Amino acid sequence: MARFDSCPDCKGKKQFECTSCRCGRCNASGVVAVRCSSCSDGAVQCSTCKGSGKILVKKGFFSDTYRTCSRCNGTARHACNTCQGKREVSGTCPSCNGSKRNTSCTNCGSTGKVSCSKCRGNGVVESEWSRSLHTQSVERLKLEHEKRSQKVIAMERQIFDLQEEYWGRGREGNIDGDLSYLRRNISEMEGEVAAIEEELDRRAGVGVAGAAQSFESQSTERLKLEHQKRQRAVLALEKRMNDLQEMYWGEGRQGDIENDLSSYRREVRTFSDEMAAIEKVLDQR
Ligand SMILES: [Zn+2]
Ligand SMILES: [Zn+2]
Ligand SMILES: [Zn+2]
Ligand SMILES: [Zn+2]
Ligand SMILES: [Zn+2]
């Protein structure tokens, strides 16, 4: 079970295009039809007959022989090449200067993008499974924790046995394929275990990431404990990030690694911020 799902609103894109500052004049295309500068009415003087409408065929003693200019049909003018006779051409929108947006927008801070409110710009939301942890009893959570821990141990045992079979007893086959499957499962299971641990910590009131709390009112002993706890959590997160990179880069897992990593990085950042806050309080004592 993943702890985070791609945000259903922004589909993981984290932001939307701001609709408040779209340039209305060019319909946010940056271009509008502007008057052709090569002509005045869509037609120009015929260059073949130089505006005379006729072409000299034969120079005579008394009079020259002309034929009607076939390009302009004798009208002396033909459609403007620049605008094909339409009198207008595509040009930079004068309202937005081609930027497609109005220059000042309070909705998006003139960036053209607004952060997704559902996921607060994270691109991911807590998964249904992760949310379901909040409503389960402590006993149930402990049970789930135990179940998964056992599974991890069993799978690690399986890896050991497999290596023994392949390397020790010369079994033929694809050991990497077998192992990567198990490792992936272990990694996923460990993620769930960590999630359950966090939920249990929250219940125990030990405070984890995101919980706003005043460190000032807590005893020095307690603060040191809180600091250690976060340090361990950061180490565990970093291990999980390593595992993830291993899965993507080493074992060719398909998917959006940045998306997966970003949620972990966010957690690491939160813990780090809290550790810094705790250190500050401890320094002042
Ligand atoms: Zn979103
Ligand atoms: Zn805007
Ligand atoms: Zn002509
Ligand atoms: Zn023209
Ligand atoms: Zn415009």
C-alpha cells in the first residue's frame, strides 16, 4: 500500500494554469490579427507589368504591340503576397505583448500558475490506506505492525534461502529477477511498517512531523528524546529513499521516481526543521 497517491485534482502536476490573468484580447494565444503593413487594401501594384496592366510583346516602327498582363489580368494590381489579400496578418498581441497573460495578477502572483489546493502543491495526497490508519484502534495498529514485521522477516529469510540455492547449490535461473521481486515487497512492507509506527507515535502523543507544538514548554529531557526520535526517522527515510532509487535505477522499476522521492524529501525537511527548532530551544537553556 502506498502512503501517498497522486493528487486526483491536479493529477500530480501540483499546479494549474491561472485562469484570472489570461489575456482576453488574444484568448491567451499571444497573437492577434493586425493590419498588413505591405498593403492598404489587400492588393498591391502588379510587379510583373509594373502597374500598367499590359506587357510589351513586340516593339514596332509606328506602334508597339502589347498583351494583357496575365498576372493581374490587366487590372494592374494583384493580391498582396504578405497577407494573401486578407489585409490582416498574425502579429504580437499588443495587450499582453505576446506573453498571453496580463502582467499583474493577484491570483497567481503573475506567475501564470496557481498551486493545487487539494494537495497544497505537493502533487500527492495521503493514500486511502494511510488515512485508514487514523481510524484504527491502537490494538489493531499493533497487530498490523506485527503482521508486516513478520512478513519482512519471512521475506528476508526467503532471500537468504534463494541465494543459498543459486550460489550454494548451483540452481539455474534468474536470481536477480527473483531477488528484486522480494526486495521490492520488503521495501513496500517496510514503508507500511514505518507509516504504522508514525501513527502509533501520534497516538502516544510523542509528536511527529506536522504536529504543531511548542517545544518551549517541554522539559530538556523530553526535547532531547524528541530530537533523537526525529534523527532516527530521518535516517529511516533516507534508507527508504536509497531503496527507492535502487528500485528505479538498479532494478528498472517503472514510474515517477521524482514523485515518489518528493514525499520522502518533504518528510525529511519537516523533521529537519523541527530538529532545528528543538536545537534552538535547547541552546537557549
Ligand atoms: Zn493536487
Ligand atoms: Zn493569474
Ligand atoms: Zn500585371
Ligand atoms: Zn497585405
Ligand atoms: Zn494578448
